[in-house]
Amino acid sequence: MIFEITSSMEREIREWDQCIPVDVSGAKFAYTFIPTGLGIIIKIQCDVCKRELLLSDVD
């Protein structure tokens, strides 16, 4: 199974993101991919402020 972030999802993530990374690597998100019978749900959690964004590939 391949998990992908589309360009429109990437745009949504950039619009949602407000935090400055505190890690030396610049990483600040944890991605969780949840396969369902209808599609894939993607949960993105900011490691800095702990907010979550839910995205889906279901139309």
C-alpha cells in the first residue's frame, strides 16, 4: 500500500501550519495514515503546538 500526500493536501498543510520548528532537523509533523473502506484518512499532528489536521482522499 502506498501512502501519498497530494499537492492540494500539501497546500492545505502549509496554510494550516503556523509554528516554527524547534528541532535541529526542522521536522515538526507526525503523519498518521488510516486506511478505511472508503479511502485514506491522514492525521497530521504538529509536534510544536500539538494541533491536529485531518485530511482525506475521499471525494
